[in-house]
Amino acid sequence: MQLKHCFFALVAASISSASDICGTPTPTEEQVWRAVSLQAQDLNAQDRDISLVNKTAIEINVLQDAFKPHNITFKLGRGDVSVEPKWSDNCMERQMKQRLQKGTYADMNVYFFPSMACANSEQLPHNRLLGYVTDFPDDKTANTKRQILDAVHVRADTVPGGKFENFDMGMTLVHEVGHWLGLFHTFQGGCYGYGDGVSDTPYEDDTTADYYSGTCNRRRDSCTTPGLDPVENYMDYSAE
Ligand SMILES: [Zn+2]
């Protein structure tokens, strides 16, 4: 399966620009995104906001690698880099998407935010919220009239080389895209629930509880049903 397009948007409060002592023109947004598409790898510039653009390019490779064994690939569409402080904490989601959202339900829009102060979560406090999707696909098709909010949202510091402790290898995007494609959490409904909806995923009583410490108990077995807890499944909460 190949999705029609995957559009990426990096929303930032500021991007540093050293234009005082250099005559090189400031690149346009289109030029910046072209650099992303070329998958430039700038792991040495981790402390500059601009490096987030390059980390996002690496993140796209992580996403492709994670889904490729399942015959799902993503065709990269256009990207936007928006330096817009009032959007950067996800507090003006609808207004932002009216400007940036692209495509139909066949296209996946992905937003990277510095913070998610206004995102709702039943599971985690805002400062631990890594990402979310607006809705599951249900019976939507490419021809279904699209809700403006439909998208994948990820904390920008969870991309590879990011600074979110224990979640800095890019798997947050893989997890959220799993939701966007219709997967639930592995612990959905506990030992006798629905799980992630995949028949060979063992049940687990609750989410892996060690995401704060970064440890991972691979022998955890919280249900009497067959199989150890799927702590290495992308749809669990286990640390990376
Ligand atoms: Zn989730």
C-alpha cells in the first residue's frame, strides 16, 4: 500500500538566522524544504533550531523503515516550515490548519510542534505528551469530505537526535502514524480487550509503566493469555 502523499509541516517559534556577517541570502521556505527532501544529515548542529529541519528529514527515513516490512510506503509531498509563535504550542490548531492542511483523506498531514500546551490527553500531562492523531480512519475514504483537523501531531524533540528523554529515536511518529492507519494501543481494554487490533499481538494489562525511567522489562507478563507483554511493539508506551 502506498499512501497518496505525506505532507510535513514544521511549526516553530523561531529559527535562528546568521545574516549579520554573511552575504548569503536568507533561504526561502521552499529552499529550506528542498534541503529536507535531500535528506541532509546535520547531526552536529543539534543546539540550533534550524537543525530540526534536518532531523525531520531523518525522521522520515525512520518512518519508511518501520512500515516497509508491512508493505506500506510513504510518498513525500510538499513540506512547510512555519515560523509562527502563536501556532508553535498547538493552541490555534484550527486556524493553523486552515492555512497549512493539504490533500484528502488519502493524504497524511504531519505536524511537528515545539510543545503541545493546548493538546488534550487522557493519559499524560501536557509536558509528557509526545503526539496524537485527531481521529481513527474508521470508514473514511479518499472521497469522504475531509475534516480540517485530520492529521498526525508530534513533538519536534522526539525526532532522531531530539532532546526528549527516552523518546528521541523517532518512534513517536511511527506510533502516531499507526493510529492514523487504524491501530489502537496494545493495552487497549487490558487482558481481555481489543488490544491493537492485530491478531498476533499478545495482550497486556496496561501500558508499560517505565516510560519515565527509560528501562524496559522484556520479561513482563501481565496477562494469563499467551505471550509476554508486547513491550517492543510501537503501539505500546515503552521507552525507546
Ligand atoms: Zn498512542
